[in-house]
Amino acid sequence: MDEVLAAGGAHRDWSRGVQLRVVQEVLLALLARERSYGYQLRARLQIALGPLAESLNAGHVYVTLGRLEKAGLVSSERVEQSERPDRRAYSLTETGRDRLGEWLRDTSWPKPAPAEFHLKLVAAAAARLADPVKLVDLQRHALLDELAAAQRGALVEAEPVAGLLLEGVVLRLQADLRWLEACAGFWSGKGAGDGPYRVIT
């Protein structure tokens, strides 16, 4: 298992109650690296998410893979095994690769938790799809634009109650930007900018 997937950690109480969905594009990114079985994909998600993986239902991975196959984004084939039940191996299609490229270029910020963006970086690095440092920089520019707009709104807002809300938006964006700085530092240390990458973002 590549060290870029080693983001696990010990269980903490704060992980309880966190609801995570199986992001379709994350599975596509993991399949871009190589053909995989469902249990392998689930194991990679668990390593990447650490204690947060406890909120993922194992069945969701297989349900999501089924939906991706129906949409033509992945294909599958049954692999016979001599002493075990047959398994189904999944592969990325060209349509799935196109969808993956759109996702890597998307700067919509996941809320309330940045788990989806974290998985984007992990999956992109593991499959050599895109430079994680460049993805962080792209996201940072988008958040800086949002922050500037919120700060302008806070300056002209005369109503104290509405001003309090805008202050909360500003503080949240500032915290997100600090986290992105930490992401940039981490992935820069991995030599992520060396390439080559198969999807240009």
C-alpha cells in the first residue's frame, strides 16, 4: 500500500457521529490506478480516512460501484477463484475518466467537513492523476475569492445580526485556508510535484 494512503490514526471520540458519504469520484480515482475488487477499494478508503472511516457503511461501496457501472463510468467482470467464491473486479471506463477530470477541476468546497477534498488529494496522488499541491493551490484561490467577498459584505452590512453571520463565514473560510496551508506543506514534502500525471487539471 502506497504511503500516500497512510493517513489513518487511532480512534478518537470526535469521529463518532460524523456522517460520510461514499463519493463516486473517489472510487473512480482509485480505479484509475488499477483494476480493483470492492474490498480493496474499501480498504484504501479506510486507510485514507483513519478513524472517520468508522462512519462508512461497508455496503455503500458496493452500492456505489453498482451505480457507477449502470452509469457507464466503470465496467466489471467476474473473476473465478478455485477455493473461494468468485469476485467481481472493477475497471474505469473512458467516460469515467472524463468524469474524473471534471471532478479534479471542481473547486466547490465540501461542507461541513473537508473529508471529500482530503480524499481527492489522496486518490489523485495514489493514481498519479494530478499534482495534489496544484489542486490545493486551485482550491485556495477559490476560497480567497469567497473570503474577499464575505469581508466586503461584512464591511458594508449595517444590521448587527446579519453582520454576525458574515463574521462567522469569514472565520470559517480563514480556518479552511489555514488547513489548506497544512495540506500544501504535507504534499510538498511528499515530492508530489514530480509527475508525470495522467489527467491535466
